[in-house]
Amino acid sequence: MDITLAIIAIIAGIIGLLGVIIPVLPGTVLSFGGMVCLYFTSCSTITVNQLIIWGVISVVVMIMDYILPGYMSKKFGGTKAGVTGATIGTFVGMFFGIVGIIISPFIGAVVGEMIGGKIPFDEALKVGFGSLLSFVVGSGVKLIVGAMLMFYIVKDSIHIFATMW
């Protein structure tokens, strides 16, 4: 059973890392789920305190991922139309690979602001930049947290496999 849980944990960690660039996947939460799987193995080195700390961090990062785009768009002068455009752009971008995922929120925010018609084009570009910046910052934080969780998953999995053989 320990090996099965370790394999599930590794798969969850990998899918969690993919969640850094694929907005539909709750990346850090999946990686944290992998860490929880390892906790329930017979020779895990993960402590309850680590689970609590990383669980809180994972939830905060997930919430931040939903709040940050709207906050950054507003900070850069965006309206509801720009925030909506950035959100739509994020989902449309998933169909155009990594470049689409990065560029589409920017384009969506600019198009949303232009359709909304309340701010001039140069201001719409600024809002688009805010949306792009939120994606980069959010992805960076998710990548750091996901990499740390993956570190614990790999470390504990190696310990489990070494103990089994």
C-alpha cells in the first residue's frame, strides 16, 4: 500500500506542477494532496506540523490565484469589463499552448476595456499589463510552492522506496 500511495503522491505532485501554467488545475492543492498521501504511509518523514503549514500555504495560494488578477487589474485602473476580459482571455488561452496562456489575459483585458469603452486605449494597455503581471507573479508563487511540495514528495518517496527494498 505504501508504494501505491507514493506513486499516487508523485503523480499528484507532477499534475500539481502542471497547474502552475494550466489555470483549470488546482496545482498547489493537488501537490498538497500528494503530500497527504505520503503522510499516511508507514514510514513517512512528513509531520503533522508540515501538513498544517503546507495545507494553509496551498489554500492561500489557491485563493490568491483567484483574487490577484482582479486586484491587479483594478490597481492598474481597470474596470469590470477589463477584469471580465482578462478572465475570458485566461480560459481561451488554454487552447493556444503556453504562449496563449501567458498572452491571452493581456489581450482579454485590453479587448474588455475597449468594448467597455470607459477608458482610452493607452489606459487599456496599462490594464492589460496589470493582468499580465498578475499572471506572472501568481505563476511564480505557485511554481515556488509547487516545487517545494514536490521536493517533499520526492524526498519522502525516495525514503519510502529505500525502506521497502
